[in-house]
Amino acid sequence: MINLQSQQSKKEIARQYHMRVVSVVFFLIASFLVLSFALLLPSYFIALEKENAVKSFVEEIQSGEEFQKNKELNTLLGDTKLRLDVFGNLDKSFVSESIIKPLLDEVYIQNNKIKLNYIKYSSESRSLGIRGVSASRDSLIDFVETIQKNDRFSNVEVPVSSFVQNTNIIFEMTMDINEDSL
């Protein structure tokens, strides 16, 4: 069969064919999107209505008297739980009164010359850390010597920097607790 069409006319027909294919594809995509939107629209309105119903129900419950009482009760229970947790954690690092008592007795004997601000017990290393304020260098030296003489403690360490000032000395000391005193 002889093709009587010119080259330019063949290109024009091919171009028109491609344009029709592209327009049909775009039409199908647009039809799919419109149909999807139309089918999802009722579900969206139902979900929106349910959300509004739940919000109004929650507001109604929260404004009720029982909810306010429960809120106060939950706050009180939370505070109590925090306080009990403090006591629950004491078992992990419990130190006997017989260990701390000599320190406190010595502080009491020194009267207003020694004030303890911080006592920390480490159960892993069986050591005790103390921070405080001493009225004078002499009272700090007496306090350290008394602790060193006590059989319950060993390796009493006080940094030299604690002895620099003459009055109102902020000191920090660490000591090991002997096994037999536990």
C-alpha cells in the first residue's frame, strides 16, 4: 500500500495522537481524585461529628464535681507517693545511727563552732562525705582529730585548702567507714 501523506502531515497526526493520550490520562487522574474525594467526604463528616461529641463529653465530665474531687485526690496521692519514694530509697544507702552519732556528738560538743550542711553515705565504697562550716581553724582541727581518733572511721581526708582561712571556714572531708562498725 502506498502512503500518500506527506512527512509533515504524518508528524501532525502523531502529535495529535499523543495529545489525546495525555488528555485522556489527565482526565482519568482527575476523575479518580474527584471520585475519591466524594467517597471520603461522608467519612470525614462522621469523624468530625464524633470528635465534637467526644470533646463535649470530656468537657462535661471535667466540669463535674466528682472529677474535681478526683483531681485533688490524684494530686494528694502523687505528693504522698513522692514522699514515700524518698523513704523507699533510704534502704539502698542506709547507714547505721551508730556511725553518724559520733559525728553529731562531736558537733554538739563543739557547740556553735562546727555546723554540718551535708552528709553523704556511699554504700559501694563504704565512705562518708561531710561538708560544713567551722567558726575557726582550731575548732576544725579539733573536730578532724576527734574523728581520726574514732575507731569507726579511717582514711579521714580534709583538703589543705580548708585550713587557709582563719574564721568561717567552709570545709569538706571524706572518710572510710570500718567494716566492724557496720
